[in-house]
Amino acid sequence: MKKWHYNSAAALLPLLAPSAASDDNDDQCRLYLAESTIPGAGLGIFTGVNLPSHTPVAEPDIVIPLADYEWHTAMAQDFHLLWGEYSWQTNEVSMETDMVSGSALVIGTGCMPNCNFALINAHEGKPEYGHAGLQRKDYGVTGFTGFHNQRMVTDRDIPAGGEIFVNYGEAWFTTRGEDMATVPFAANFDLVDEFLVKFKNISLKYQTSENPDFTKDLWSIVEAEARVIPSRSGSALPLTFEDMQSAQTVGAAESRLPYSMRTVEWLNENGRCMDNIRPGNSTIRDAGRGAFASRFIPKGGLVAPGPVLHIPNKAAMNMYETDPLTGQRDTTKESGKQLILNYCFGHGKSTLLLCPYTSPSAYINHSRKPNARVVWADDTTKNHNADWLQEGVEFLKQQEAIGLSLNFVATRDIRPGEEVFIDYGREWEKAWKKYVKEWKPPIDSDDFAPATTLQKSVLQQDDLLIPLRTISEQEDEPYPQNLVFYCHTATFGTAEDMANEGLYLWGEDVWEYEWSEWNDWSGWEFDANNSARWTPKFPCKIIHRSEEASFDDDGNNIGHRYSAILLTEDEVEENMWAEIIIPQNEKHVIHDIPRAAITVRDKMYSKNEFLHGSFRHAMMIPDDIFPKAWINL
């Protein structure tokens, strides 16, 4: 998500060990935004307190779908969309069945941490879904994302002052060209550990009292060779001779730990606190969630940092209808705008959008009597180029990395627990009032219920205990029309595959078989802890439920077992997601399916985030801080 170079490793200088910070001190900032310890990586996030393993790193994030972006833009924009560097794949946030294509924007810790394969110490969970008590009939439900409460959790103990690192995945680096060609992966550190064993054996064999500097000289040769031919493994070598000696005990990866630290004193002076506010249900009707002060914030004090991604042309947020003749977008018929627009700042006289990507600030609501406002960050702030404020929008089109930052600051003293507001501007307020006046609840408002009412995004034990109704039972007690059931099974293939597996054909093109979590030809494996995410899933109809619940080897109730028919190509609706299409002339019946292998999802584009007529409008950046150079309308 940020460009950086491991060849600059020599520039890394270890800092003093972090001073102790009391985890019970509410005045102590728990999370900072500051310059990363990785040279060239830009900003990073650091803990201000000692974090034990399996502990939330920060307040939860929101997740915003970027629906079918490439289709809607037809890749026509003449600038680099920075969101592409910060977005998540839809399956990583339980959103893969909500749209045909697209990505997800995890605003907050999902955008902020860097990746250091030597010291991965945290991971992101899955989001929950809901609209803070609002229902589909409520006018405020379309204005904000329901994907929320996605938390970053520690994988190991992290001392105060430690930088937070997550795993981007190797593909993130291998697909980004030469700049990332020497970033060491976990396997490279393992190779270095093997090399260090051999290196130690050689040094023990040849270093003598007559040649006391043999080991140090040999290590200098290794370092020189690594510089001549840069490689991932060469970049994984210990950074100094002393580190090499340490790595022979703790490992090459762990020898990097001192380089990932800042002192809390340094962070207080050079960083920006990210936990001065926390999310909660807003005090404003139909606003959804809001931001509340975690501690006392004095007038002029920092509420939240707001580094921004710049989008030079707000037309990139437009969404279009489909031309029925060509199947392509019809740019004469705009169907709406991307939801991320509501989280960005704009100006009536400019095409430019500025989108903050820190989570707490995304919760701040509008008021004509605000207690906070946005200002430009200080000129000395890392990754804020004050000179960009004098350049035009055409200049910003050429910038392929972030380089601007706002701060949310208090305009008066804000008490702990008080909701924080800024003024979104008169243009936004006028658009909102018009939207509310014209709002008409969707015709399915009374029938709609999100899939999370039956099953959470990540399958939980209590989800397993809720019996699923069969199609015959649904005649008297139907599920909402927006729901679809997906059966996960590795037992599926062509007729030849089926025959090879010894599966039975009951009648003409009727396949009936027992559920299987794995077989040799499929390559997929069932994973109950991840809701069978690794097995192919098929839209299905439940035709039978066992009379009694089943139990696992530990005696835990894991729910009923089911029989289901996989939907065929003529039954799969356009708004159903399907990995593999069952031919119309075939019938596939699967028996003994465990509850954990059935997921309940919303049909594509049925969630509130995709409703036609949704409220979409950027917040207005104040005239007194908007650069004249950016006015182009």
C-alpha cells in the first residue's frame, strides 16, 4: 500500500527501547500515526501501550464497497486511482457475493499499517453488518456503510512503541514491478537462517587466534556480494555484524525487531494520536454511527489525523445503467455514485476529491454548530507536501502516491464522551434536506432482512444452532426474497470426474451423493473455522433437515445436517453469485451437509449500500482552506 525499498536497510538506525507506558492510563494515546521505521514506506501506525497477543489494536474499522469500479469507469480515467493501492479483495471482507466485481475499502487500520514479513504482528478480522439500529425504511440507511466493526488484532505481544505490521501477501509485491523486487518474504528469512548455520560452521573452523578478524571479514564479503546482486534473500540478511551474531540465536527475522521501534516520547513529539475519538451510535436521528471523544480534547487540540487520498476527477465516482443492447455501460444514464463519495471532501468549484483514510474521522457527523473543523496539517508533517497546495489539479493527476494530509481539530474544549461534529457545508446540507424530503422507502422495506440476521459474516457457534427451513417449510414461512443459500461441497465435477470417484447416477442426469469436505480431484478443502471458504459454493435449495442435531468429536452441538439440490443454470438468478454453473439438464442432490457448510448471503446488490436513489454527496471543504490553484470548474 506504500512504496518502500529494503535496499535502504542500511539507513535504518535502532532507537532507544521504548519507555514503559501504563496500559491503564486513559490519557496515554494508544495508537499513533507517524513515519514508518521502514525507509521510504511513508506513514505507519504504532502502539503507545503494551499490547498482549490477541488484543485489538485500535477502534474498529468500517468497510466500504467499491462496486464494479472498472466496469463503471471503463478504465477511462486519466489518473492513477490511489484507492487501488489500499483496497481489499471482496472475499477478504465477506463481500464476494454482494457484487459481480469490485473491491473493498477498509477505512482505518485496514489502510494504515505497512508490511514487514520479518515481523508480522497483527491481522484484520471480518466485518459485521448492520446500520446502528436503522431499518431499510429509514432515510438515513443509504448514507453510510453497514459493514463495520472490523478489528485488527495482535498476533504476538507488541511492546509500547512498536510498529504494527500486517501481511499484504506476496502477490501484492510481485505484481508491482522492480520497486518491490527485493522485498524479502518470510521464506527468504528462513533461507538466511539456514545460511547462517553454514556461515557459523565456517567461521568456527577457520577463525584462529592468528586470524581473529576472519568472521568479521567474511561477513563483510557476504554484505558486499548482497549489494552487487540485489535479491529478496540478500535483503533478508542481518543488517550489521552484531545483528548477524544475534540472528544466530534469535533468527534473521527476529533480529529486525529493534529496528521497528520508536520511543513513546518520540511518538508524542513526532506522531499524531489516532484514538482521541471512538465510534458509537450517533445522537443525531438517522445519522447511524458517530465519533465520540475518548478523552478531554482542548480547544485547538487534535481530534484525529486525516491523511487523504486525492482523486483528481470526481466523475470517477459515477455509476451507470447497462445498455440492454450492448451489455456495456450507458454513460448517458447515471444510476448513482460510489458510496465512498460520502466519506470524501470536495468543493463546488473543483473536480478534486480528498478522501481521508483513518477510521475514527470517518465517523464524524455534520452539524451547523460544530465543535471541530478540518485544517491542513503542519508543513513538517510526514507525507504532507505543502507545495502541492500551490499546484493545479493536472499536477495532482501525475502524483501516484499520497502527499496531502488534513487534521481534524477542536474549535472548543470537548469533554470525554461528547460527540464530535464538523460542518459539512451548506451545499451538502441542501442536498441532504432535498434527499430527506423526497425519500420513499423501497417497496421491499417490510420484507427485507440482511443475511446477518441468520448468520454472521464469520460463522459463529450460535449460528449453527438455528435450524434452516426447507423449501416445503418456506411455503408457509418464507425467507425474505433478498436471501440466498450457498452449499459448500468439494464433491462436484464433470460426469467423468463423478464416475472416477465412484459416485452414483440415479436416473438420467440425476446425481445424488453424500457431502464431502475433500477429495483428490477437487483441490479444495473444507474449513469450518472459515465458513467453508475454501470449497466451491453453489446456490442451493434445502429439501431436508435431520430430526436431531449433530455433535463434533468434542461433544459440541454443530447443528442439524441437511440435504440440498444445487440450482441449475436456468434457476440461478442474475443477482446470485455462482462459481460453477450446473447444466440445466442435470440434477445434483447432496446429502448429509453439515450446517457449517451452508452459508446464508444476500443476493447481489440487494444490500442497502446498493439501493437506487441513495444519498451520495461529498463533504464540502471550507473555502478558507481550499487552494485557489485547485479551482477548475
